[in-house]
Amino acid sequence: MIKTVISLFKNKDIRNKILFTLAMLLVFRLGAAITLPGVNPDKLVSGLSGNSLVAMMNILGAGSWQTFSIFSMGVGPYITASIVIELLAMDVIPALSELAKDGQKGRQQMDKITRYLAVVLAFVQAYTLTLTFDKSYGILTNSSVTMYLYCATILTAGSFALVWIGDRIAAFGIGNGISMIIFAGIVANLPYQFYASFMTLVDLSAESSLVFQGIIKFLLLVIVYIAIIVLVIFTDTAQRKIPIQYSSSGNRGGRRDINVLPLKINSASVIPVIFASTIMVAPKTIMTLISNMKSYHATDFTNKLVEIFDFIADFTKPGGLIIYVILIYAFTFFYTNLQVDPEKISENLNKSGAYIPGIRPGAETKQYVSKVLNRITVLGALFLCFIAALPYLLSMFTDIPSTITIGGTSIIIVVGVALETVKDLEDQLTQKEYKGFMKR
């Protein structure tokens, strides 16, 4: 590992890419510390503490809603728009489906449509949240439509500044730019998470025996955290390899080339967790924010709705946690079958003259791939359910609140981006060494 790092920095091109990526991430972190003019972040922090939806928005968008910075929106609107366009392109809107099949030119056109949609989503989300937060917590020094439009414009511009930074990283740096920004946002908050966990478990003003017990609990938490990282790495790299044979009549003696079709255990990544969290928490958050507005007059019906949403969205209670896990499990199968289309795999194999040994091409191949995919997705879904529920399970059996528990969705994102980036660096290093060998 150390030898690989030394080799990376010895290579001038790779070293420049690494430094460029770090410089872009530094710009992101500096912007995340700049609060919008006319905003009192202290009122926002006290109002949003423990809000699960805002926590999920921060993870997905790499934003900083607690400080209402110029990068608070993060890249969330762009990711949301990408998911929407991707879903619509799956035979929902024929025009988008045709673009998806049109190669590089079609993908460029879809990316342009995605960005236009992301601008609209970003502005609407920024304006709505600014208005709602101000009405609920009084975060603005000047509450007017002009101020709301001003804040929404800055937040939208900040979001697309991050998308631009992500594009620059993808073009001149290392790894996927958008993923690197999300990665940096999560990693930047890890020190606080460890500190908050330590201060919760260890009461430094107590007796020495109690302090020692607290330190032991914290060390056990760190060990569990490391074990989860190992589990995530194992699951992220786990694959079910289906043997594939390519018939080649031009080979001597009718020899057949054998390859494999890899299917990941968790093809859906963290998207099911995001879907489930949003569906469960969004109604409660909206109703709570509306009920906090000064001009709002509650009724028995709306109060009952708030109680129902409170029960559903309370992941620290068994009822809410069970609903959360069920939704994640269901969405994992739904999104996996959208990402990995057995029918398209069967068509591509048939077009390339390939087949699965013992399985007939066509409908039988589609059924076989679908059956294998559903079987391995059971493991992936159970893994996602465990990782997502872990912070709340720990809060039930330990003294750590679920809002500061280390773990959950962020680990999957961090580990996934880290593995992808390391692989990209190793591929670039191998390519450079190969070119250097050819020049000799």
C-alpha cells in the first residue's frame, strides 16, 4: 500500500490530478463555511437539531443546512434530477428512452436535460425551505419575498457551482467528481461525530471508574465501526459470476471463449435507504414546519396527522423502525430491477453471440438472470436494512443518541467512493507504467 502511494506521487500526471482534486475539495469546504448574508444560523441549528430529513439531505447533497451556507443545497438537486430522468428513461417517456439508446450523443443530451431540471428543482427547493425555515424559526433578518428570492438564487448558484467543481474533478482530477464532493462532505463531519460520541459516553467530570467505563464503551464503538467498514467492503465487492460462453466459429477446433457476467449483491447502493427515509420523514417534517408557522391555525385533523407522522417517522421506536426496514427491503428489489434489466441482458447476450451454458437464449435466459438477481438481492437488501437500522438499534441499547451515532448510510457512500477512487488510481498507475514500458 505504501509503495503504491509513493508510486502515485512519483508520477507527475497522477500527482497533479490528486493535488487538483484536493484543491477543488478545499474550495468546497471553504464555501460550506460561508453563511448566507442576512441569516441567523444559531436559530436554525436549534430548530433543526435531530431532524432526520435534514440529516439525509446533508448526506445526499454534501450540504450544510445547519449553518445555511452558500453550499447548503449541495449536489442534491442534481442527483434528484438524475434519478428522475433515469427512471423516466426506462420506457416511461419514449423520447428519453430513445436518447438513452443513442450512445454518447444521447447521453450528452440527457445530461443537458438533467441539468435544466436540476435548476428548476434547486430553485423551488431553495425558495420553499428558506420560506419555511424563516416562518418556523425566524432565521432571516429581513423577511420579505425579495429576500426569499435572493437566498434561493444564491443557494441555486451554490449548488451548481458544486456541480461545476464536480465536472472539473471528473475532467482533470481523480474519481467521479460528484461522488468526491459527497465523500468530502461526509468525511469532514466524521471528527465531530467521533467527538460527540466520546463526550456522550465519557463523563470527564465523573469518578475515575465511570470515566474508564465510558472510555471502554467508546473503544468498543470504534471497533464496531471498523468491523462495519470491513463488512461494507466485503458486501460492496461481492459478486455472483454467471459463466458466459461466446461461440467463435473462426477459432481452431471450434474452441469457445468463456467469460463471466458479474452481478453485484447490492446493485442498488444507498438509493433504497434515501427513498425510504424521504417517504417516511418528509410528511412529518412538512407538517411540523407548517404547524410552527405563526399564521397557521391547527385543527384536530391536522394534529392527528402530525401524531401519525410522528409515530411513523420515529426510527428510535420499534414501530417506526420496522416500517423503515420494510420499505428499504422493498425499494431494494424495485431499484435493483430498474438498474439491472434481465431482458436487456438477454438481448445483449443474444446480439453478441453469447449464451449461458445449459440455458437457452431468449426468454429462458431472462428468467434465469432474473431468478439469480432476485436471490442475491435478498442478501443485499438484508445488508442495507442492517446498516440503515444500526444507528437506531445502537441508540436503543446504548447511551448514544441516533443523531450522532457513527454508522449507517454514510459508511456505504464513503466506502463505495473510496474503493472506486482507489481502483481508478491503480488503473491510471498501471496504464502509465504500461506506456512507459512500451516507450523503452
